[in-house]
Amino acid sequence: MSALQTEIKELIIATLSLEDITPGDIDASAPLFNEGLGLDSIDALELGLALQKRYGVTLAADSAETRQHFASVDALCAFVAANQKP
């Protein structure tokens, strides 16, 4: 597991108050919504804001591209790595 993967998993857990989940419990390739972690649109908004604050990335509110970035932890890692501001 990469450091960025761990950071993003920890950010998801902290932001969404997932108290019974550890970073190791989250499958990086599993979907974050519906059958995966079961996140919803409010969770996506909160997580998007947390990613913006922590990494300086900008996400469009409701675009197909943003949905792709939120597909899994791996997808979020790739997005953050490509768009992170120093």
C-alpha cells in the first residue's frame, strides 16, 4: 500500500466518521459508492472538500470525470497524484 493510498483511506475514515473501519479494511480497487463502501452524494461532497483542503485539488461538482475520480481509492490516488499542488 502506497503512502498516498494510506493517507486517502485515513482521510475518508476521518472525514466521514467511519469509526469501525481501518485503512486496511478498505479495498483500494473496490467501488466507494453503492456496493463498495456505500458512500452517497453527501459523502462525496464532504470528501471532495477534504481532498481540496488537504491536497489543493479542484473537483467539478457533478461531472462524469469527477465520478470517475471517485470510483475507488486507486482512482482518487491517481487523480491526486496528477493534480496535487505543492
